[in-house]
Amino acid sequence: MLFDCHTHLFGPGQFGGATLAAAKKAWGSDKELLATPEMHREAFESLDGAVVLAFDAPATGLNVPNEYVAEYVSRFQGKFFGFASVDPNRENAPLLLEEAIKEYQLCGLKLGPIYQNFYPNDRQHFSLYAKAEELNLPIMWHQGTSFVPEGYLDASRPAALDPIAREFPKLKMIIAHMGHPWVDECISVVRKNPSMYMDVSALASRPWQFYNALISAVEYGVTDKILFGSDYPFFTPDQMIEAMRNINRFTEGTSLPRVPEEVIEAIIHRNTIELLELK
């Protein structure tokens, strides 16, 4: 199976505000970022499937509605799986999540403290996690850095999820991008909590960090908890696969350890649908 656990849609105006302004500065481009359903379908034609993420982050200008994702994935049932997003700062966030899941038949929750500006280990948000556990929804966390100046960097350490994992041991959670730059912290959190995973999405942009992340995962014995993801449209699945299969180029002519080829292929072909119980 070739399944991408981390992909986005961005229709016109959905990637905006502070995030778009920071992206234009970082990338040196004035273009609007677009990833329409048509573009996504073409990019993933050869894959077995993918998770498609909504994003409710008004604090930083990201607005990918649940219904936008739901309408798309409903046309490809069994291949594309939509994750809802609810800003935890919204009044009655747990109810909004339940309504989105039941109305739109979505099967997960996307959260990103650095984009939504909330502290994940603040107990006022635990009712949202309880609702996710009740509905058997995995949570995809952007628990890592970003270039958005308005974002809460101090809310973004992977260790902030450990109290949540202890409170809700059956709640499946995925830390995106292996929590970069706090990769070893992410590995430590994932290793100790049975229902937690991490994905490799977007790490191709920093190949030396990516290599060291995979070596750390090998040394800690947690490569079975790494999921394949691209972070489309920022990277395509093919780009991420190429980056993974070329990761050992740093070791040529050195005594540096190699990431075992079987580990690389196991990540690329991980059965994420089964692990996350997606339906």
C-alpha cells in the first residue's frame, strides 16, 4: 500500500492572512497558494489513498472548511479520508466537532497550536480531545515550528501532548513532520505512548535533519510508528519517496550509520488505514 497520511486542499482565499503574508516573504513569491480538488486528484492518481485535512485557524488566516474537504473526499470513498478541523478557541468546540463528523462523514481531527493559537495541555481544551476519543477520531497535530510570526511557538513542543496521551490512552494522535525541530522530543513522546504516531511530511526540505531524525528513530526502536506523508501541495508524494530512498547519500565514504533499506520501505508502504482505523 502507498498511502499519504498528510495532504491539504487550499481553494481560492483559503490560505491567507498572516500565513500567506509570511509565506510570500519566506518563499519570495507573490502568488496565491492553491491546491484545488482537481489538482489534488491528479497528484494522487497513482496512490492507494490519502488523508485530506481541513483547517480552521482564523488566528493566522487558514480557512479550509470541513464541508469543502467533505465534498471532495465523498467522491472517492475508500481512497480519500477527510479530517475535520475545529478551532479549540471556539465556543462549544466539542459540539462543533461532533456536528462536523456526523454531518459530513469525516473521520479525524486536524489541530495546529502554532496556527490556531492555543496551548494543547490547557485543560479547558480536554473536552475536545474527549469528544475525539468518544468518536474514535485520530488527531493530526502540527506540533512543531512554522514561519508565521503571529503563531504560538511556545505552544508547539511535542512534549505538550504527553499529558493528553496519558489522560486519553486510547486516543490515536499523529505528530506531523516528526515535530521538527524538536525531533528527538517527538520520538520520546511517541515511544512512551502506545497510541501515538509521527509522520515524515515535509522533511525533505531539510535533508540533514531528516537523515538524523530517521537515525534517531532507528536507535530508539520506533520506526514502526512512523507514517508516510508528503504535506501536499508543499511536497508531492514522489518527492518525499525520492528523499527517503536517497537519505543514505550522507553516509557514502563515511562511518555514519545507514538507515536500513527495509525501514525506509516499511515507512513508505505503511498500512496507515488499518493503524488509524480509518473508515
